[in-house]
Amino acid sequence: MTPDRIAFVLTALAAVVIVLTRVRMSSRDEDAAGRVDIPHVLVNVHTIFGVLALGLWGTYLLATVDKVYGWAGLACWWITTVAGLLILARWLPARGRHAAGPAADSWGEGPGLSVLGHVGLLVGSIVWTYLLVADKLT
């Protein structure tokens, strides 16, 4: 598989992570699953920079534009990745005398889906960084 195809596939998967995180964390009907409440500002950062990353990085991959689009998109991917990993913090065990168990929702049991998505986004960001730094993308 060529580096360009790898970048496209990882970009499509990252888009799914951004959308699903937004849908899952912004539901007004029920609290999102986890042990700790996460501020909605963090979810907004994840969504805003994820959309910016998709736009800038997608433009860099699909059009013949300056490399600055790639670098800006990559910076947005890293901000999105850090925000996503912080969103995963909602699964850390709550400490204290009155700590409750994890809240559940209709998306599944435990943090598996979130870990898969956000660790996958971390791996994608590492791969994109390598591809851009090593000048493997055409």
C-alpha cells in the first residue's frame, strides 16, 4: 500500500472518530459513559480542531497546495489527539469516599470503543507526522 493510500485511510478513520465522539459526548438525553464528567469545552476543542484538521489535511492530500497546509493540518491533528486522550480520562477510576461506579450508556460496556478510536487517532497522528517529515506524500 502506498503512503498516500495509508494517509487517506487513516484520515477517513479519524473523521469517523471525530464525528462519533461528538455524537456520543454531546447527547442531551443521557450522560456520556465513564467515571468522571468531562467539560464540554474539551469536546468542542476535539470537534473544532478535528474539523479544521480534516479540512487542512484533506486539502493537502487531495490538491496540489503548499506544504503549509499539511503542517497546519498536522498541528490540528495533534491538538485533536491530545483532546481525545483527555476525553479518555473520563474512564479513570474516581477516588474518594463517595465515588460511584462508571456510568453506562447505550454505546457499549466499558471504554473499549473510546480507547480504540483515540489510540487509533494517536497512531494516525504519528504515521502522518512520519509521512510529512519524511516527505513520503506526493
